[in-house]
Amino acid sequence: MRHHAHLSVDRSHAFMLAGPIGAGKTTLFNALFGRPGDAQKTQAIEYEADIGLDTPGEFFSHPRLYHALINTASDVGTLIYVQAADDFDCRLPPGLLSIYRERPLIGVITKTDLAAADPDRVEALMRENGIGGAIFRVSARQPDSVLPLKRLLVGPTGEWAPGFVHDEESQG
């Protein structure tokens, strides 16, 4: 294998979802990319083309796995912290996502349709724990609720570039 010192890969356009187990990261990931069906438990980092990464909640919830989360975050331009609207305990370890302070840190509150949801309380919790950027509120039962986040990630059209993201039609 040859070494190409002049070759570099710019993934500043890519984003990573991080958050505790059960926060709704995979459901959000599927909604952003138009993946049909129910979310399955994420066992390893899930990639979508060269733009999105979905991380297992275990990376976030178990300190012995923080190094995996930190290494994965080093390869993206935007970090997205995901927390459910009915989870009133901050799961964001102090300083974990601020390692890459120069990158945007966005918050997403999921499951806003649940009876026990209190998105205002969760947003206040996120703000108290260092999420200073935009915070979006989404629900799997309201597919259009992800459009503002998607537009932020891909631009005003809210659409991924044709052929850029896996879809059944591009597979032939």
C-alpha cells in the first residue's frame, strides 16, 4: 500500500448523532434519510454515504466507551446531541462533546408526542448542560418535524444530493 501524504478527506459536511440509549437517535437518523420501517437497536456505528453517522447509545452511556465516541466525533463537522422529551436526567457527561468546541453542537429533543413529554423542561436541561446552539423538537409521528433540522444540515432545499445517499433506485 502506498502512502499519499497529500491526500486528505474533508468530512466537515458530515454529522454525528450521539445520546443515551433509547433517545431515538436511530429513528431520527432513519427519518433524516427517508429510511422506511422501524428502527433496530444500533449495535455499531451506522453510516449513510459520507454525510451521517448514528452511534450506539452505549458509546455515550458507558464511560469505558467514551474513547470510541471521541474518535468518531473527530471525523465529522457537526455534533448532534439527542435526548428524549420524557427523559429529565441529563445524560451529557460534562465536557464530553465540548472536546471539539470549534464544531457546531446542535440539540434534538425526540419523542415530543409522548404523554409524559416536557420538551421545555428538556430544552432547559440541555441549555444548562452546554448545548448553546440550535435545539430542534421532533416526533416520529410527525415526519415533517425533522425538516428544519434536515435543512440546516443540507441547505435550503432540504434534500440530499441525488445519488449521494443510498436509495433503492440508485441500486439499479
